Amino acid sequence: MSEDYTFPPYAEKVQEAIKGFGGTVMEEYRGYDIRPLWNQNGEGYTGYKYLYKAPKLEKIAFGVGSFREKLMSYALMIWPDDDHALPVYSSYWAESAKGSFFIIDFYPLADCIRDLPYLEKYLAPLEDIYGRGLEQFPPSNVRSENWFRAAASPYLITTEADATKENQERLMSLTLDYLKVYSDLWKNEAPSPAEYMKELNARKEAIRKTFEARDSIGDTMLTRAIGKELAHLSLITQF
């Protein structure tokens, strides 16, 4: 690691940004006591995860992990409650002096080709930001599992990049700009009819269960660091 290398200010900037949702820290989730996630320590690992409950949202899941102070893992997911049609905000960033691995997206709850108004309302506001992101980080075959592509929106950005200050600033900007669009949607969101929400909630649960079952990379790393029980708790609270 070079002497002038520093990790990006993801934790500080994202924590400040999510204050706008007015959330309160959750101590329980699905019957689990999640307070052990607030202070995680293991072999070569320190980290924390908090869940927040906010109006119109099931949860905001925010976590940071440090592996031997050489690799940082940052994650933010925002899940709407069952009355609101908002997409799922998803941000993941793994960073070291060797480079960055980055994902940002809004997972849609609707089949957007059958529900074009959903596409226009919830996803199209990302158009300009997405275009800038593609110019800075051209499409690459970074994460290509078929189930992941099935959950993703047309505005998915996933990339690997060199660990330069310029790239860090660009990735940080994409994270916060997507989050600003989500926050604006959230502020203006009203409950949708129960009949309309049935299919959307079914897709939301399918996204959740699929990630829990198949997104095993982070779970494996955490299991080695903090044990199976706490790693599993971290997984189910993320999704």
C-alpha cells in the first residue's frame, strides 16, 4: 500500500446522507436480536452494521467491514415496505490499494417492460447519472450470474477500477447521486393500491430469498472472520 493511499470516505458520507430518511436504529429484526452486529470483531476483522426503520421503508441496512486494515467493504441497501412501490437501493463497494469492486443499482419491483410507467417514474430519473457512470466506467463483465442480471435494472453499474483518488471520487459521486434520486422518490412516494402491490411484493421477496441463497461470497468471508452465526445474521439483515 502506498504511503499516500487512503480509503474513500464512504462511511462518513453515506451515514450523513441517510439521516435524511429520519430513521431510528432497530434492535430486532425478524425476531433476531441484531445488536451484536453493531460491534463485530474477529480474526483480522472489525466491522459494524446498523438497521434503521423509517417511514415508507422496511429497513435501511448499512454496514462497514475492515479486513486486516487492507480491504474495506461498504454496503447500503434500502428496502421499501409492502405498501410502497419504491425499488430496492443497492450499493456495494470493496476497496483496497489494489483496486475497487463496485455495484450500484435500483432493483425494480415491477416487470418494467409490462409496466412502463414504473420504469419512467422510478428508474428513468437515473438516466443522466447512469450515462456519466458509463463514460467513466465502461461496461465490463464483472458480475454476470444470470440470477443477478434478472434482479438488476437497466441502470446497473458494476465495475472494477484502479484504486486512484479520481476513481474513488467518481464512485463516491455515483453512490451519493443514486442515493439522492432515491431520497427524492421516497419523499414524494405515496402508498400504492394493495392489488397492485401483490406482484411487486412477490418480486421483492424473490429478490430477497435469491440473494440470501446465492450471494455467498461475502457470507463465506464473514464466516471465516466472525463465525457462522454472526455472519448469517449479517446476511439476513442485509436482505
